[in-house]
Amino acid sequence: MSVAYYLGIVALLCLIYVVCYRVFLSPLAKIPGPVITRFTGGWLLYQELTRRRRLYVHELHKRYGPVVRIAPDEVSFATGEAAKQIYSVGGSGFEKTEFYDLFMNFGARNMFSTLTKSEHSERKRRMADRYAKKYVMQSGVLSGIEERARMFVKKVLQECAAQKCVNVYVPLHCYALDGITHHLFHPFGTHAVEDDEDLKMMQELSYHDSLKSRVIQHRYPRLHSLLSNLANPFRATKKPDRASAYVLENCTTAKAAAVADHTVLSKLQARKDTVPILEMASECMDHLVAGIDTTGDGLCFLLWQLSRPESGAIQDKLRAELLRNPATPVDELPYLEAVVKEGLRCYSPIPMSLPRRVPDGGRVLEGYFLPAWTTVSCQAFTLHQLDTEVFPRPGEFIPERWLEQDRREERNKLFFAFASGGRGCIGRNLALMEMKILLKEVYCTYRTTLSPDMTASMEISDQIIASRPKDQVCLLQFQEIA
């Protein structure tokens, strides 16, 4: 017998062992899920490449329950307790996976792309105060947001006067870009709502589609590296060079020394422990991109929902609260808060799975033992809809549910629009303030309705971790209230 023959026998036996272990012997074999997930992660990869992972995982949870095996070494959870254990409990040991390497910029890590809790905590301490609610409510921050909300309204009214309707997707993302860059770099923030060059930066970022490229980069890094310089179907359609150049200019030139005291960049520069320039740039780039995704897409879905015929009464109720309380801070208006939370529940800008790795020694979650290095995750889309006792009629937009006392704690426990725990979205308070201020600026004075020409799809379209309206078009009309 040849050596090749014996090597073939060994390879076959190894394959048989791997299959038997995955199907019968692995502790994960006890977890419900499709049979194919015991053998291969290929079907899950296909769902990712075809923008169906979120819906696929959600359908599995509807079929199999709150704990589902979605790949040989990956489990998805959809309970508040699991989310708490994975993301919120201090010292639980569930660290991030290499998936987050995708979010490095300029070859440097930022807070979001750090893999260990200790490194994340150190990065967070550098600038956490800049995103605290009390800080965001200061005049230097608030006035910048209010000014940009007024510019948004001015812009949409100009377009409505000329064309009878406006695609709010564009000015909303300009507003989001202008808001986050004001917080990062004032007085060198963008003015995309009115400046054509800054508008190009927004378009480069918001219309950028690199899903397939980044999935392959994560799953098969060597293959991605091999194909990166070749014409191939996984290549990103366009690299956001304008944004990169803009961030680097603000972090590395004389502008850096002239930023306002309230900015994130100013805080990073003031650290006693010197932050490397590329780490500052990576951090600012990450915040810039995240700021567009959360605020721009969240507001686009929300204005579309409020403008639908079935939401007329909700819009009237919101306007009544705003007009009754003209001097009340927007964070103290309960119905406005309910409208925003319901919008984020229905259309979470980050609806996808946020993977973590089971620590050494394994862990027990929801009654199942998970071996070390198993990938576990929750996704906001499912946490916000699966439990119909906590969220009755989950597919409907019902802000009033957030005003009810019954099951209030359970609703808040399942609310995952900004993730949860110490590694949740640091920009949550800024994003909420931007959303509320714009809604107040619009609905105090105007009624919005869908344009008769609005035929574009507002279906949630998945990106690598975020989502956006499928056609990126939302035609609305604005009518002034007498």
C-alpha cells in the first residue's frame, strides 16, 4: 500500500470523527436547530452573503425557540437573561471575536474593535465623559445639534418648494454626518446639508456597499488578501477616501490644535498618557461612521413610519406634546421618548448579531453547556420581536407600549438597539439627542406625509453589522401646520 493510501485513510477517519463529534458528541448537539448547522457553517455563510442572516436567524428562533444552534460552533440566544450574561455581567469573560478586526481603521484599533474587556475599558476611559448625558446636554454640544436641525428643515423646505417632495434619506444622513463631526472636530465639522463637497463625503459613506468583501475578509482572510487586488465579486464598490482624508487631516495637521474644548478630539489630545495619532484617527473614524449609521438610518425609518397614513394619530399626539411643552428639554418629554424607542425597536440601526466567544472552561447559558471558544450572540431584531408577551403585536409601530407600567422592566431588559453593558454604544446619548431635537424641529411646525411618487422599498437591508432602507430613497412631503 502506498503512503498516499494510508494518508487518505487517516484523513477519512479524521473527517468521520469531526462529523460524529459535531452531530452526536458535542455539547452543542443538544441545542435545537436545523440538521445542516451540525455539519457546516456554509449555509450560514450563504445567508450572510445574500443579506439574509438577520432574517434567517430570526426565523430559526421563531421555529426552534430562544436558543438555536446556527453553525457547528455558533449559538444564537434571544432572551434578556442571555443578553445580560453575554454582554452586561462584569467579569463574565465573554470577549469579542476576530470579527471586530473588520472595524480597525488606518491599521489601528479603536474602542469598538478592541477584543478584550480590559483594553476596551482603557480606551473608553479616554473619552467616556464626552458622551455622558450630562455632557451632551451642555450648550456647546446642544446648540450645534439644534443649528444643524434648523439647517435640515431649511433644506427640505427648499427642495419641497422646487419639487413638491424630498428624498429625506439624503439630508438626514447629511444631518447625522454634520452632527457627529461637530462633536468630534468643531469648528472643523462638516456642513453636508448645504456644502456640496461635504455632501460627496456623506454619499461615499452612506452609499458604500462592502458586505460581501467584508464577509469574505472575516471568514477567509487569506482568500480575501489574495483577491484584494483582482477584479472579483467580493470587492467593495468604492472606498471612502474622502472621509479617511478628512479624519486624518483633522487629527494630524495644525487643525488638531485648534479644535474646541468640548470635542472628542480635544479630550483625546489632553490625555496625560499620549494617545498615538493613528489611534486617535481610528477612534474618530469609527465614531464618524457609526454616527451616520445610527442617527441617519434610524431617523429615515422613523420619519417614514410617522408619515404613513396609519401613523397620522401618532404624529398628531407627538405634535400636541411638543406644542404643550415648548420650554421642556427634549429628554423630559415622555411621548417623544416613546416614539423614538419604538422606532429603534422596529428599525434598530444595528439589528445584527454581535458575536462573543465563550471563555475558557465553558459556560452554562439558558440551561445549555457551551464549550470554550463557542461563538455566541444576540441580535436586536429578534430580541425586539420574539417574546410576544412582552411585545404584543411586535410587527406594529405602537409607541404607547413604552408608557405602560406592566412589563416595563422586561421591555427595557430586551431593548437592545444600542447593545447593552459596558461595551454598548458609547454614542447612545448623542444619537438620542440628535433624533429628538430633529423630531421636535420638524413636528412642532410641519406635518409629513408620503409622497404619491414614493414607490421605493423601505425594507430593512442588512450590511455587515448595520442596516439601511433597501432603496435608500424616502420621498416625503412637508406641510406647514396653520
